[in-house]
Amino acid sequence: MTTLQIEMAIAATILFIIIITSIAKNRLSIKNSIAWLLLPIIFIIIAIFPDPLQSFAHWLGFETLSNFIFLVIIALLILICFFLTVSNSKQQDEITKLNQEISILKKGQNGKSKS
């Protein structure tokens, strides 16, 4: 096993422990943790079977496997960030709608109590 494979296995284990701990402490929902749980699984697969990925990276023109891995990790993090931003936007819209509904209900209650 090369140094990169050992480092990836260690990083995957640490990341997996952090994610599981966050789920157990209810800081991270299971729905949102699915994407994060894929990262350590991918790390482990790459650490165990680096040769096919090495060939693919070389075919794409990468000099070293580590450069390709960094690119893949950055791309995955950007995708996760994008989907979290979309989710956040939907939640903000829902909060705005709920605030408007609460305001309408409060105004309706105030109007009834004055009559």
C-alpha cells in the first residue's frame, strides 16, 4: 500500500466517524448525510483499487493520481454546496410564506377582538 492509499484510508475513517457522530447528536439529518457518507466510501474504494482509477486519470491527461483525486473531491464538494444552496433557497421561500400566513392570521385575530 502506498502512502496515498494509507492517507486516504485514514481520511475516510476520520470523515466517517465525524459524520456518524454528527448524525448521532442530531446535528446532521440522515437525508443530508447521504452525500457526505458517499465520500468516505469512495475514498475506501480508491484506496483499495487505485489501478483502474490511475489508468483513467492518466487517460484524461493527469500526471499523478493525487491531482485527479483532488479534482474529483473539489467537484463533489461544489456539487454538495450547490444542492445545499438550492435547499436553502427553498427553505427561505417557505419561511417567507409562513411569515406571511402568520401575519394574515394575526391581523385576522386582531380584527375580530376589536369588534
